[in-house]
Amino acid sequence: MKIIAIYDGTIHSKKALQYGLRKIRETGGEFVLLQVFQGSLFVDYGAGPKAEDMARAEAAGQLRDAEQIILESGQGAHTRILSEEGDPEELVLSIAESEHADLILASPRYKRIIAKAHCPVHIMPGTILVPVDSSDFQTLDERSIVAEAQATGSKILLLGIVPVHLYSAGEKKELAEIKKKVQSSLKKIKAAMSGQGIDVAEVIRAGYPDEEIIGAAKEHSVSLILFPSGGKTPSELTKAAAILLDEPDRVPMPVMILQTAVV
């Protein structure tokens, strides 16, 4: 896996750096940190050479901070730092493509690159969409999702899925029971996650899971779709996860599945 992150010294970009280093240690691959100095900003507005010199010195200091974060993160992550001049959005897109990156990490100020990038873009902080159905929700999944939200400073959107396509017109009672189970599961999970200081919202949609997940992701400007492991019993969410992973062009944000929980 190859991850590229835009670094500008902000708290958000430092989180992206720390997050990217952790992911590369977990999955293997390479992490590329990109810092871009936008010299054009000092041409059009009559800024003197002193202002540009100060900005360059500040950028150099930010890069030293990044190097220190990488050093303190320890071994286990193959890392490169690129320092370029130009337009940050244009450069991250071109470098990500030429480097065959699998994922771009960026702060909300760069969200316009989502529509142009050749690979998924993870905006952080953002909103993590977690699909939920009537199947068992593992405690280990809950902890992993909360940890992901904390690591990226993100909110969580619990999306309850009611698979109406599985029920005929004569099975209204069964469908109503499933909807109740989904609603109950949503409230229970929300209460548990909110109790850990996470900003959690919930919505419920009925239809084919993959279509409803994509629809909700676009409607709520989701930054990551995170599927629970689903426990021991496969569900419709398992199928939806496989569909979205096989059809990456349908989703501009990354899709992840938690490893199977061991209980």
C-alpha cells in the first residue's frame, strides 16, 4: 500500500501524518509526506521579500516538526518526504498518480481534490460511516471504530440498513420486526460510543445495502466507510462490502473492513 499525505504544519495535517504512519506499520508499504510551498501567494498581493523569507523559514520549521514526529513514531514504516513548490492541490494529484498511490490523506481545506483524484481521498477530520443491520455487533468492532474516530478527530454516522428486497409483499410483519431490531441496535451502539466522548449521529435507510450506503455517504459528505467485521454470521453488509471493494469507482472515499473479531 502507498499512502500520500499533504502536510502544512496544521494540527489536522499532523494527525494525518501520525495516522498514515500507523497504517503503513499495520499494512506494510510506503508513506509519502508532501509539503508544498505556494510561492505564488507572494507575487499577486505585493508582499515584500521579507514576508516570503519568513514564510519559507516557517515552512522549514514545520518540516522539521514532521521529521521529529516520524522519528518518534519508531521503526516499521517506510517513509519519504517530498518538498515541492507550486499549487498544493495540483501537485498532490499529479504526484499521487505518478506514484500510483492507493490513498491520499488530506485536511478539509483540500476536499476539492476528491472529485479529481485517481484513488480514494480520506479527509480528516471528517465523518466515518458505519453500516449497521440486525446482525450481532461485536464489542471489539465498537472499540476499533471509536479508536479510528479518535485517531482522525472524526464524527461517526451510524447507518441502519433495512434490506427490504429480502421480503415479499406478504412479509410485512417480518420486515417490521427487522426494522425494530435495526433501530434497537442503532440506539445501543450510539449510546456506547457517545459515552466515550465521540460525536455520533444515526440514520436509517431501506433498500439494497450497497446503494443505500453510497447514497448516505454522498448525502452526508462521508470521509470513510468502515464496515464492522460482522461477527461469525455473514450478513447483507458482508455482500455490500464486497461489492464496494470490487467497484471502487462508485465511492470516492476509502472503504475499510475491520478484521474479524475474536471472542
